[in-house]
Amino acid sequence: MDNYQIADIFSLLGKLMDIHGENSFKTKSYSNAAFQIEKLQVQLATMDDANIAVQRGVGSAIAQKIREIIDTGKLSLLEKYVQNTPAGVVEMLNIKGLGPKKINTIWKEMGIESIGELQYACNENRLTLFKGFGEKTQANVSEAISFYLSQQGLFLYQQVESLVTDCMQLQQQFIGSHKNIVTTGAFRRQAEIVEEIELLTDAEPGEIAACLKSLEHFSQLQSEPQKLVYQIASGPKLTIRFSDQHSFAMDLITTTGSSEFAEAVIVQVDKTRSYLSEEEIFASIGLPFIPACLRENASVINQIRSNGIPSLIQPNDIKGIIHTHSTWSDGSDTIETMARHAMAMEFEYLVISDHSKSATYANGLSEERIKLQHAEIDKLNAQLAPFKIFKSIECDILGDGSLDYSDNILSTFDLVIASVHSNLKMAEEKAMQRLLTAISNPYVTILGHMTGRLLISRKGYPVQHEKIIEACVQHHVAIELNAHPRRLDIDWRYIQQAVNAGAIISIDPDAHALDGFSDTRYGVLAAQKGMLTASKNLSSMSLEQFEAYLQQNKTAKGLG
């Protein structure tokens, strides 16, 4: 049990107690414990009882419960509440906008015990009859339920990556036997959301089944001569398809690409031939090898036939870390720690972009604290040269599109990232007004996470991408590809359009901790699908190039 798992247990306990209407002091103590435990830098499982009890937000009573969790892997008090709460009521905690207090009303006063019943009640306009549930709230709940139900069984690329690594260890069983096992499907295409892990092999079904039989996290769902299907515990399905040496290359084409792409290739191929590789198949129809990440749409075939394939950006093309949060706002590490970590990873520069003052929930920086932070950065830059830390801010885009600092304060930053963090439930007209107004501000350098989406859990507000891109080009504003695996925003489907219009993309990790630096890789994988090259990515610039870009950008905006 690591700290995150322990924190999750206390968080759920606090919510369930709230749903049951328990004493608010008790419920808050468990919620606070969860919050504090998640921030601990040392694992509770490595501490003795006395040390656990003195941790912030813990105390002796909660320390006893932590010991129970560490020793048994569960908490009896939580199990009691789970047993006394309908499963559908617990599931309601996954619905955006429904907190424990509202769920208490839904269950205790409305008599609703499942998400399906709740959606039906929304359709019948029944929620508005109860205190705290107006017409707008009811509409929001209905929309959130629809979105939640549509996303079940979906996983982030990052979430299944380690599982794919585990599955591919099957290859070790066949070393020396000339058997192949390769990933196919959405994962091989680097899709941001994956429904199942797909493998292709020319091993025998019995051999694969024998290898998986001993793995406790894999349970077989289906067995056919050409396919085995397993369910991975707390994960997606695993589908293993079988081929032979003569048809392996062709099967790899058909199982990797989308059905649209695969059909467009197959119709051009000589079916009487046996091909040894994918390269040979593509060459037979006059095409270069098409990377798996580009095999989403049939239209890419003619595009590549006419223009070839650009040199796609690679993870090692990232030269600097842009968009990070330190302990000055809601990050977990000091600026110096982050800078030294970036240096150890051989990056040339670091852009510190803590939250602005409107983000009170994230300890946003007041004007006075900005001055203090800038003094610290100046001191560190003198110590760490030639490595450089840039002064930045992730500035909140307010309701009218303005930023929450005066021009005088904004002028003290090397660059400004403007992002929407509040009032996300906007109609397209409102969203566009806010974004276009912010983009036109001459101090804005980068537009952060354009739609505010969170993959699988939040759609994001609606925007007209073409108009946003056009405005960014006009006002010399780079477009962030937020590389956090839950965001990947801007959507890769609009990258080519943006680059063709003259926009610069900026692959940024939005890191709140040191391990977040590595998220740039997920941004690169998404960017490859949009055919982005390093030359069109801001964070691929060397330190010298980046400094020149910032100066040229300010000059173009009339600020230099």
C-alpha cells in the first residue's frame, strides 16, 4: 500500500460518511488526512506507528487505521460503509458535479440508488423538485451522466503502457524459436485513449494460453482458433490474434490501422503475393513505410503519396521544460530542485509558470510574491549558468477574457501562459470570447490547454479551432500541446491545420512534480500523430533559439 492508495481509502471514507449524513467534523478529519497523506514525500509503510501519528493531519486514531491498512490492505470501517451503501450510490461519486451532500439527497430523499435511475429522473425533470437542484443543475447532471456512461471501458494511453510492457514479456518465452509477438491496434497507433490491448503473434494459441495461465491478473474470456481474449484485472481487455509467417505482415497492417486505413491499403495490394514485411507491402503500392501513429485515416495515404512523410518530432527533440509549477503555488518541489533535476535530464532551460493570483485554490502568486520569486530566480540563474530559468506565470483568463494582473506586472515576465481554469461550463460563444480576448493581449506568449478537456472525464468547452488558430497566428501566440496524459490539449487532429496556418506548437508537461517532466514524451507521441516536426515546436528550441524567439516575439507585439 503506497501513500496514494492509503489516501484514496480515507478520501472515499470521508465521502461515504458524508453521504450517510455523519458528523461533519469526523468526515472532514478523514478528508484532510487523505489530502495530507497524498502530499507526503516518504511512504507511510516505511514508518513506525509513532512516526505515522505525528504526520500532519493524522493523529493517533487515524494512525491506527493507517496501520490496519498497511497490515491488511483494507480498512474495516470503510468496508462497513461500502456494505451499507448501494453500489450505484457509490458510483455516483464518479459523476462530475455530484458531491456527497447532493448524493445524500438523491439517495435518501429521492430514493434513487443507481446512475441509470438518476438519468431517468433527470429526463422526467424530477430533480428540480428538491432543494439544491435547479433546472441548470439538473441539465448539468444529465449531461455529466451521459458523458460518464459513454466513457466506461476506456483507458488513457499512459494507463495501459505498463500493462503492455507486461504483456510483451511473453516474447521472452519464445527467444530462439523465431516466434513474433507485437502490439497492434490503438496502442500501436499511439491513440490517446485505448479500449483494449491488442497483440499479434505467430506462436500457437496453446503456447500463449499456457504462458498466461499462471498470471493471476489475467482471466480468459474467449477462446477461438484465431483469437484469445482476456480481461486484465482493473484494466482493459487483452486480445491476442494469431497469424503465420506467410500472412503476418499483411495481418499486421490490418490489425494496426483503423479499418478505414487498412481497407484503403488492402484494396491496392496484390493478394496473390506473400509479403515479408510491412515495408514491402507499402513499397508494392508506391508508398514509403507509414508509421503506425499515422494510420488513423485513409486520407493520409494520398497526402503521403504526394508530399512524403515529414521528419516527425522525437522525445529527444525536447530541449527545455516549459510550463511547470513549484512550491510557490501548487507544485511539490522548489525551483532549485526542479532546475537541478532538469539539468540532470540534460535540458537546457526551465520555464517556471506558477499560478496567478485568481487561482486562490492553488496558492496563486500575489504581486508582492512575484517580486520575491523573481529575485530567487535571478539568484539561481547566477549560480546555475549556462542553464537558465525563465520567469513565467500561468495567468488565469478571467470571465471577460482579461488577465488577472496589470500590464505593468505582466511586463516583468519573460513569457506568459494564459489558461482558463474557472467557469468551464461555457457555451461556444462565451468560450470563444474569452479565448480571443486573451489571445489579443500583447503580453500573452502561449495559449494553455485550449479546450480545458480532461480525457475520459471532462469534454472541455466548445471552441472553433480554426478561429483560435488564426488568432494565435495573428497575435504571435504559440499554442500549447499540454502533455499531461489526461489533457493532450490541443487535440492532435488540429496540429497539422495549425502548423499549415503558421502557428507554433509548444509541447509542455504542465508539471507539478519532478516526474511530470517525463510527460513531455506523451505530448510528443500525440504530436507525431499530427505530423509535427521539431522545427515547429517551441520546446524543441535550444536555449539560444528560445531566447531569440522570445525577443522577436516581443518586438513583433510592439513590446521589445
